[in-house]
Amino acid sequence: MTKRKDITEVFTPRQSEVNTSMYVKRPLHEKALARSLKRNSHTLIFGDSGNGKSWLYKKVLSDNAIPYVVANCANASRFKSITQEICNCLIEPGTVIKLGFSEEKAAEVSAYFAKGGLKHSTDYEVSQEDPLLKAFKLFSDVGGNRKIVVLDNLESIFQSKELMDELADIIILLDDERYAACNVNLLIVGIPNGVLQYFTETKNVESVANRIQEIEKVVSIDSGQVMEIVKKGFEQLEIKLTGGALIELSDHVWNITLGIAQRVHEYCECLAYEIEENEWKYEKDLLKKSDHSWLTQGLRQSYQIIESHLNSRETAVARRNQIIFCMAKVRSHQFDSSVIDGLIRKEFPRTVLVTNMGIGSILGELAGGDNPLLI
């Protein structure tokens, strides 16, 4: 008998390295990214947090045997320099760089004096190569043709004009023959979807836009892919499911998580622990326990944001609370005020006014502030 895998080996919501046994193929994104990486241009991947951008690019780079290093924009924000973060990733710590040398010569004296041991020394500075170019040259010595520097977590610097300007300058250097000889391109990864729009507002708009290939937004996985994750994971944990139970469970996970890959792994991890306590037998009643456990562990921040938008209980009509309640009834990612209007008339008929209920303005308020409930 083989030993049952540990739950944390199977469902890995925050693992940076690709869990190959649980990876779900995303053919369109993989194809688009692979083709973009072969071009002599930089590539941009964006999408909401938790949708699997990191696993996607690491899987494609690995499958295509493309050497790469990952530079974290969060560190660039700390150092106030993208160049420094890239150099830190490419140049091994402790590397000695010679900054200068000292030359000593014996001095000649005139015929009136005996030749003695008089000496003088001169210090010379070595002309320093651009550190970014030096780092790229070191990276170019790695096997293979094209090399990729991944700039992950772009959102960490997106609000910094200085760092975004530095990024624009680095992008433009692509065509500089000194840098081009290194065959190094950037793969920019992050949440913001207005990166190209940002560069349209800078002086280098055409130069930057011509050097970036943007692939389609990485969105949540569909119900079939959620079922694949559930099936793969539970099979590895030797948890038996009938066909009907698999469909029912997968639909529940997809509805609860909206297909956000990280959330799917989190939920399945919670459910697996409940099944373990039930002697590794799946029962439908375990879903309620899993719902509560998952909400408590993974969505505390979301809970606090929602709570901050609620009216007090003393409010006469509490229209804002009704709108937030009805938003939870919407099964699509996009909706307008007319959808909410219809739900309020169904759920709270006694509070419906003959005139405008102000739904549009309340939705606008929920989309503003430091912690918006809506995007």
C-alpha cells in the first residue's frame, strides 16, 4: 500500500512553484504567451490576484526551456530602483567588482643627487560599466538563446512615477545594440490592467508601446477546470466520489470561489481537512463546515471591507445594505443598477419607493474610497 499524500502537498494555494500534479492547462493563454516570448519584444501579463498568473508564466517558460529569473517589484519599491533589484537577482551576492588600482613607480633623480629609493604612487579609477548592462551580460552567458527577466508584482510600483519612468527607460533600451546583444527581454506581471494606458500619458508613449506585447487578461478558471482540480486533488488523497457527487461538489466550489484558482485550492484544502476528520469519507453535510472554515481563514479582509460599507442597523430603510445583499445574489461578474433594482423589488418589496431609489449613486459610492467594494 502506498502512503496517502498530505493535504498540503495536493492543494497548494500559496505555493510559488508550479504544482505540476495539479496544474490545469490554459491553452489560449499558454499559446499566446509562448508566441510572445519568442518575439524580440517585452511581454505583459495582467489579471486579478489569485487567478494563476505566476503558475502560468512559470509553466510556459519551463516547457519552452527558456532561462529566466524573477525580480520582485516589491523589492524595487523598497530599494527605490528597478535596476538594483534586477542586478541583485542576476549578480551573485559577494561578487567582487574592481573599482580601481594603484600603480607605484621608482622616481628618477637628477645627476646632482645619488639615485635612491624615492618612489611615488598614482591611483587610477576603472571606468565602470552600466550595472544593468553588466548584469544582462552575465545572464547572456547562460545556455539558450532568449532569456527572460520577470518583473513580478507590478502593482507595487504602479503608483510611483519615478519607478514607472525607470521601467519605461529600461523597456526602450531593448533596441540599443549593447543591450540587444544580450538577448534579454522583460516579462512584466501584475494586477493593473491600465499599464499601456499609463504609458500613453508619458513622453515615451510610442517608444514604450511598440516594445510591449500584451496578452489577454488572465481571468478565473471555468467550471470544467474547477472540476478538474477537484477530481485530481481528491484522487491523489484517495477520497472516493461518485460521478454525481463530483459534479455536485465541483458546482458548489465554482459558485463559492467564482473560479479564482487560489480560492479553489483554499476551499478544497478546507474541505479535505473536514473529510479527514470524517475518516476520509465525503458527505454533503461537510460543505457547510468547509464554507465557514474557508470564509473565516481566507476572506477576513473581504469581510471587514464589506462591513465597513454597511449602514448602521438603526437606518430607517438601509438601502445601501439592501444593495450589498442583492449584489451577493448576482451570479455574473458584471451588472448594472437595473439588475439591482429588480432584486430589491423582489427581496424587499415593502421598502420600494415610487420614485428613484438612488441605486446608481449608492453603487458609485461603493466603487469609491480607499477600499472599494466594486471595481
